[in-house]
Amino acid sequence: MLRILWIPLIAALSACAGTDTLRYRTTPALAYVDDGSAKQVGDLYVPEGAGPFPAVLVVHGGGWIRGERADMNKFARRLAEGGYAAYNIGYRLAPDDRFPAQLDDLRTALRWLHAHAEENRIDPDRIAVMGYSAGAHLALMLGLDPGTDTPRVRAVVAGAGPTDLRVYPDSPFIKALIGGTPDQFAAEYATASPITYVTPDDPPVMLYHGKLDGLVEVEQSLRLHQALIDAGVRSELATPPLSGHITTFLFDGDTFAQALQFLAETTAPRQAVSAIR
């Protein structure tokens, strides 16, 4: 049963990490939405050098009701050190803003990256998305259901994300996101479930999920992984055997190394893809 998707301890422990020698530049609070009535921002990390660089849209968790982009700073830093531009964003939260407001924000942020790619030394054809927990759910939604006016991402990295909201009948977090129970909003629960969007043309996906996760059951990633494989989509799955929801986030050295390798292969220049396979 899904009881919570994030623990404030994550942010506190992440904030204690030391800073490394910078090999990138960070521009904080770049707005991707600023229409006078609402503003959403992200911190943009860009490696030093001429570029253009592949990029990753980075999405925080928090059960859709809390969390902030600072929770994902460690991912953005390590991506930038690995040669990727990283746009670490905030987005609207439930219950003030219900789904699909969060997905709409991700789509807008992705369009912003495309529109501002040249000035930020980003290759618009090599943009991926990465998230953890509720952020993984949103990353998967963006990757599998980009909408009609949003470019598709090249790849998705999703850690411990809910993939089928219909199996959580009494989650206060999902009820806040959707507005009620599955009995009341059956169609909306399906619409907000990444697994319902699997098609053969989906981008490659890497899933990672601790086997001892008691907050978001590993079965969520196992089922999506199999659905993607059955559809002929490249899917990788890492399941650390002695790791839960929080420990998979905090102690992710092996899974992050795997994610970097996955991104290197899936966001490679088009002409190099055939050589990698």
C-alpha cells in the first residue's frame, strides 16, 4: 500500500553533501512559466565547453503535494559533471493544483528547453527526463504521453515511481492528486497511470527500484518493465536487493552509474546510435 512517496529526511541529508570542484555553471531560478499570474522555475546546470550538450530534465518527488527542486540537486550536479546540461525544475503541487497540472508543467519545461537550446548550448534532439518517486511517475508520464504539442524525450530514467495508480485505493497522496478515490474517478486514475500509455514508439526507459521498498512496491516497476518489453521498447530494470525507498535514493552509486551508461547510449548523436548497438 502506498503510504507516502517522500520523506523530508531526504532533503536534509542531501543538503549535507559537500560541493565538488565546479566543472559547470549553474543559473538558478530560470522561469519556464511566467505569465503574470503564475511562475515556475528551474535551475539550469550547463557543463563548461562549447557544446551543444545532451540535456536531462530533472523532476523532484514529494508525493505530488510537497518537495522542491533542491531535493534533486545531487542528480543535477552529477549529470553536469558527466557532460549533461540539467534543468532541475519545480512544478505545481496538489491539492491546490490537481493532475494533469504537474504533467502540463513538465511539458512546458521541455518546450522551454527546446526553445532556448541554442543560447544554453543544448542539443534539442538529445533531451531526456529523470525523476524519483512521484517525480519518476511524472517523468514516465512525460516520456510515454508527451501530448500533442510537445517534442518527445530521447529517454526516461525513473526511480521507484508509481506506474499504475489504479492499484492504490486508499492513498491520501493520490486522492490529493486526482481529487478522490478510484471508485469516484476511475477514468482519471487510468489517465494518470503511465502503464496505460505504453506503445511501440515509446522512448527507451531505465527503471530502478529497491526490492525492499515498502512505500511504492517494486511490482510497480516490474509490471511497467514487462509491458515495455512486450511492446518492443528498450527497457532496463535495476532492483537493488537490500534497498528500500529512501535508501535507494540516498545510496545510489551503482544505479546512477548505470543511468549514466544508459543515457550515454540513448542520447548519443543520431549517427552514432548504430555503432553503439
